[in-house]
Amino acid sequence: MIVQTGNPNSGSATPTQRLATLLLERDVREFIEEKRAEGRAWRFIARDLYDATNGQVDVTYETVRSWAAVAA
């Protein structure tokens, strides 16, 4: 489950998160949550994000994990 910490277009999101959200035309955290629900590994989600943004957002799996803020 994703813990939302505010509007992704607000100052609480990083510039890269805001870019990803704009390019995806939806909240990047929703994108990540959907991929996790499909059973995708963090590394593959990072690659999915890269592909979905035509290579404009290239982040590590650790970054994706931190954006998701998944409860243990």
C-alpha cells in the first residue's frame, strides 16, 4: 500500500517525481502501486517507468521504492 505524503505536484515531491507524473499523465505512485499489485519486482518497475516515459525518467529501484513508501 502506498502512503501518500501530499500532492505530487506540490513541494513535497521531487522534481523527478513531478516529471514522471506529468509524463505518465497520472500520479507516478499509482503507476508504481499498480505494478507492485501485478507482482513486479522493484527493478522491473524502474525499467517500466523508464519505458513508459520514453527514457526521460531513469531512476534506480531504490528510488522507486522510496517513492512508493511501502509499509513493511
